[in-house]
Amino acid sequence: MTTDTTRRVEIPRTLTVKELADLLDRSAIGVIKVLMTNGVMAEVTKTIDYDTAAIVAVELGFEPLEGEADVVEEPEPAAQEDLFTEEPDAEETQAPRAPIVAVLGHVDHGKTTLLDAIRQSNVTEAEAGGITQHIGAYQATLGEKPITFLDTPGHEAFTAMRARGAQATDIAVLVVAANDGVMPQTREAIDHIRAAGVPLVVALNKIDIENVNVDRVKAQLSDAQVLIEEYGGDTPLVPVSGTTRQGLDDLLETILLVAEVQDYQANADRPAAGVVLEAALDRRQGSRTTLLVQRGTLRQGDALLVGGTWGRVKAMFDFSGARIRSAGPSAPVSVLGVQDLAAAGDRFRVLESDRSAKRLYEQAKRAREAVEAQRQHAASLDALFGEISRGEVKELNLVLKTDVDGSVEPLRRSLEQLTNEEVHVKVIHAAPGAITESDVNLAAAAQGIVLGFQVGTEPGARKLANAERVEIRRYEIIYQLIEEVEAAVSGMLEPVDVDIVDAHAEVLQVFPIRRIGNIAGARCDDGAVRPDLLVRVFRGGQDVSSGKIRSLRRFQEEAREVVAGQEFGVAVEGFEAFEIGDKLEFYHTERQSRVVRGGRVEPAGSAS
């Protein structure tokens, strides 16, 4: 219904916050405040959908009408995958390239130490807890033949990273410690390698340790469906030691032999294309993006379209940090000049000009944000209110900040897997970078907490957190972060009644007793029967009745306890139809707290 003071306004299907403010003749800050009160966090440049904009319009005294078009008419933007689809290179343009190798395996099996030995450097001591936290890329040579290595993280929270590492490479090296053998994460890595369909080389590490049983490890590999050449399979196994450097040349020779058989090739004489390995913010230099060139040659000055952002290569460095002006197929490089942080796993390609890159970026960005705005609106306004109104779900809202983009999705996935039917763990925002005032504001609005992984906290954010009573927790080790959130989820679970079995017995005779009814004459098989216990009656494996003990006797006397081997008589409230051969189970009920272990809800007293 329209009143004299209500103005109608036609709102496009999608528009930015700034465009909405101009349309309503209000300040952008005023519009942002209305959005925040409705659970939508947005900046002035963010694209929102009609439904979200209509809520703002109504609250500001307007009657919204849905328009037919966007504020700015543009050609239909290409889908994200189409932007990076290119014609295959002609066979005559191909030339041999270096193999790209992913190194996978169980945590602490020596992957990083092995790579350190290969590239004659050491990063292990710089990693918190001795666990590799990021994906890195390095090159080694045997003779004049280069090999590109991707170092994938060891902790299980980075399963998604490991999978991406295998998919982005030609050959996978599975590191297995000779003293430990095949472990759970070893099997995970094998699954990812198998799914990627890439050749596998096993590096049997730590063979310098005394009394290791190599045959045991080989048998375990066979059990995991990895058949080595010695056992008639096609998987090479190379004994190595990252500590003593034993077998390293043999490993490199084996990799090059596999590469020669596979005949990896690429066209270097064309604009570059490839994949993002990592992106991080450098305080002095801005966005620093690690790229893996898969085809063509990347040159300083090239215009780039990179996932959801764009830029120009202002400077380029090889894996050792040396400044270079070009990089061909299979080369890992770090570049400066990308406008925003790209996402690990994004594809990139070189375009003819900055203008072309920016135009495609703007089109894709607008389409992507429109879809995202619709999805966020549905989640925050429909699903969330529905869950709360039904009283079915408790929520633990988290704002997650990490040191690099590659850490975001694996950590988000690990945290959200703690969700169960009673507690919903929701990562409402996750991004790389320091903890800011914006993060604290979002956590305050959602009554959540801020988690930081290997990041600092801006002074203003710390002050605001104290004022708003928002908790900020910072971690250096991944598993500590996950374990503490797991404990928080456990604290939100309601206690449950758990049945504790005390004894079992078998009915030998049935006695009719006046004023009491039938009594079961039974023998206690194990445990101890007491008058305060409950009892279940089983017949033919089926539970036929349960109830309280009405009477417990031995030799006509009331019994306080009957132990294994003793015979006794028992009457059960509400049940008299005993039969010889019935099984009796005596139990009591305890109120127990519950915990979340490995994503499952269990009683606190159960075994891990």
C-alpha cells in the first residue's frame, strides 16, 4: 500500500551499493548501515541483488519495483571457465618441457626435508611445529635437465591443497617413511594421485634409520593397491634419505625416466597460461602471486587475467628469489602487479593489453557478484531465520583470517565439517590477511568469534574487539585451531542419558508367586545385579520388555547384590511373561556430556 509520503523506485536486478544510494538519494554509509542491520556486510562497490536492495528501500520509506535491466548495460559476460579456454597448440609447435612433480605423503614422513636436500636449502626450521603450512614451488636439475617440484602441505587439514597439487602436476612422488610405513594420510595421498591419473614414484625415505623393515613397507603398499616394480607392478620405488642425501640422484633419474616415457611437451612461443599456486600480501610490494606457467612464455610487462582479478607483470622472480624477465613452460614464478589477491588454483592467461584484461575482469566480476549476492541473501535471510525460529540449530559463527589464500578453503572445510544435527558451525567470512576492524564488526554482528591463523591483529581491531567484547583467537599450528573449535562445539552440545550395562543373566525357571505374579529364577552370567538397576528381557535376540526391578531375592531373602555364578529370583514391574531361556540385561542410566571427535558426536566417556 502506498501513502503520500511513500515514493516508488524502480530497482535493477543487480546494482552496486553506491548505485543504490544514488538511486534512493541517500548516503552510501546510510545504506551500508541498513544492510548491516539485516545481516548483509557490503562495501560501496559490492554488487547486490534486487531482493536485498528492496529491503533497504522499504526501510528508507520507498516502495520498490523490480526493473528489467541492470544499471549498466553490458554484453553478456562469459562464464569463468570460458575466459580461460583456448585452442590447443599445433603439434609442430610443441617442444619438450620440464616435468612438474607433486610431493605427497603423511605428515612428518620427511617431504620438506627431502626437498630441502634436493634444492640444498632449508625451510623446515621456519615452519611452525615442523609442519609445512603452504604450497611452494622449486626447481632442481640433474645434469642440464630441470625438474619442477611442488611442495604440498603435510597436515590433513590441507587435503584439498594436496588434491590440487596432484591435479596440477605430471608426476607424483609419494614419500613413505621406512620406519612408519603406510599411514592414513599416505592412503589419502594415494587416492588423490589415483584420481589425478598421473604416474607415481615412491620415495622410501629415512632408510638411514637402523633396523627398518623395508619389506614390511612394500607389503603395505601392495595392500594399498600400489604395486611396485619389484613385485611385478609398474610403480618405481627409490630408497632415499633426506638427511644423508642417499639416493637423491637415483630419485631424480627415475623422475626424468618417467618423464621421458610420458613425453611432456608445450609450446613456448605463445602468450603464457597456467595456474595460481599461491597469493599473499606483501606490506611493501602489495599482492605477490606465485604462478606456474603451463604453456607459453610469461614476460615482464604482460597483461594478465588471473581468476577473479587482473593486472600487469611489474616484476617477476624465480623460485630462488632472483629477478627474471621471462619464464617458459613448467617454470614457477612469483609476480608483482596483480590488482587483488587471486585464489590458489585459479587459472591465468596473458591478454593483448591492460584494457582487454580489465574489461573481461569487470564483466566477470559483475556476473559473479550478482550470483553471490543472491546466494548470500538466501542463506542469511531465509535459511538462517528458519533454523532459529524452529529452535533446531545452535550456531557457532566464525570469522577466519589466514596468512595466505591457499590456507582459506582447507581450513574452512575442516571447521564446517564439525557441524552436526545440533550445532551448526558457520564460517561467515574467510580471507587472507591481518585481522581488521571490519572482521571484528562482522563477528560482533553475528555474535561470533574471530580466528586467526599465522596472522597479526591491527591495533584498531584489537581496541574494537575489547569494546565490543568480541573474542579473537590466534594460532600458529593448524591442528590446535581445529581442536579448540572442536572443544567449543562440544561445549554447546546438550548432555544425554547413556545406558551402562552392569550384568547379564539367563532365566532357568519361572515361579508363580501369590500377590507378586511370576518371578524369574535366573543365574548371573557376568557383572553384578543390584535392586536399583533396570532390566531388559530378550527372547530369541528380540527385546520383548524392559522395566524396573520389583523384587530381587536369594533363598527367600532380599538381596543387596548378586554376582556372577549365583542364582536368584527377580520380578520386573509390568512384566510377568517370562520363559525359560530368556536373557536378562541389567543396566543403569547415566547423564553424560558429549564431545565432537573427528566430526562425529560421541559421549565424553567413550574411547577416542
